[in-house]
Amino acid sequence: MILQDPEFGDVIVRKNPLSSSVRFSISTSGKLQMSVPKYTSNFLLKRLLNTNRELIKNSLPVNNPKTQRARDEKKKILTNQAKKYLPYRLEYLAKLYGYEFDKCRLTHANTRWGSCSSNRTISLNIGLMQIPEKLRDYVIIHELAHLNHMDHSNAFWQEVGEHDPHYKEHRKKLKMFSPGV
Ligand SMILES: [Zn+2]
């Protein structure tokens, strides 16, 4: 069953005939989960939650619904900005340096700024809208160069360097940012 809590949002309650005490954990979806003995009343459930509130907050990475909502909102804004900018910037730089790609996809992965697949689709992370333009262009040039070199060989880096002479510095600076929203 699900319990509504003003602070934690949905709390997943698992009534376990084998357990004799309460145990708090985090579900795979980031929600607070409590495992309790089978005949725990709703009244007791709420009291257990209240008496353990501080402990839960200090020891578990609970997804606060407020922060979650703020993150969703930010993602929406970034996606809108990215839609209006990234495909056009990609097209512009591709034309400027003589590349032909097939498709541009927008992503919001937490780990990658961009990628280039063998079917000439270039994926760009919406998080690019949050970093300086020079670094953003470096990522785009990097992915464009993958159209000719599907690896990070010397020939690849040489090509990146032709279009972004400061790529080494940009690459280093990029590590200070994370693509996650
Ligand atoms: Zn690469």
C-alpha cells in the first residue's frame, strides 16, 4: 500500500508477515519504503514515520517531492531551450566544417554530453544548455569528428583540433560540469 506523507510524498508500505520490526529503505524509484509487521495499523504507521523522521532524513537519500518537482521543471525548460538551439547549432557547425549527419537527437542522460552512432545520428544532451558556449561547441565538434573517426585515435583528435584549436583546454574544463539535470 501507499501512504501519503507531506514531506516524503508517496511512501511504499510493505506488510511482511515475517518481520517483527520496522525497517526503512529506498525503493528503486527513489521513494521511501517501509517494511512493517503484518498487523501494523495505519495509526501506528504514521507514528513510526513521525518518530523516525529525522533519522530517515539523515540516513537515507530520500527523493524529496519538492526537489523532484523543481528538477522536472528545470528539465522541461532546458528541453525547450535545447530544441530551439542545439539542432541548429549542430547544422551550422556541420555546414561550416563540411560534415553530413543524418539526424539530431536530444537526450538527458546523466553521464554523456553527446554521442555519434554509426547510422550518422548525433545525440546531444540538453544539459549542454547550461555550460559555456565554447565548451558546447567543443562537444558538437567532437561528435561531428566521430562521423569520420568512430574512435578516439590520434587522427580523430587531430581533426577535432583543426576545428577547435583549444580542444584540450575545453575538454579539461568540461570535466568540471556534469550533464545531469
Ligand atoms: Zn568521443
